[in-house]
Amino acid sequence: MPPVSIDIPGSTGGGEDEMASVVDESVHVAAITGLSAETAAASGRRIARADQLQGDADRMWAVHMTTPTVMAGMGFRVAQQSAGWPANTGTGTGGG
């Protein structure tokens, strides 16, 4: 493959002075430090939120597994009825 050259406006491939930054070095370092700190904080927030979401899901699943549904409640009722479903009289538990 033949070599490829790219023309970048404002650069003639000269020395260091040609591409000198107009930003003071201390401002540049402060900006990079701030961005780094924000990136780390955002990462921490994402991890904390994922942990919170997992905890919420665990609690919802635990509640779901210990709470009978309507169909499960009807099944319990049928199981305790002496005469089966539907009960002819009373509560259907044999007491009247």
C-alpha cells in the first residue's frame, strides 16, 4: 500500500512553536484534574446505582416469593375445604 499523507490546516509540520498552546499549563492541569475527578465520581455513582438496583431487585423478589398470588390463595382455600370447591355452605371448612 502506498504511503498516505494528510494535510492538517494550521500545521505545516514545523517546530514546536508553531503548535504552541494558548492555554496556561496550570489551567490545563487543573482542567484535566477536574475532568479526572468527575470521571471517577461518575464511575462511583454508576457502581452505587447498580448496587442499589440489585438490592431493590433482591427485595422485590423476596416479597414476591413470600406473597401468595390470587390463584395461590384460591388453591389454599380449596385445599382446606372439606367438601371441595365451591363450598355449599358456611366457610367450606367443615364447620358449618
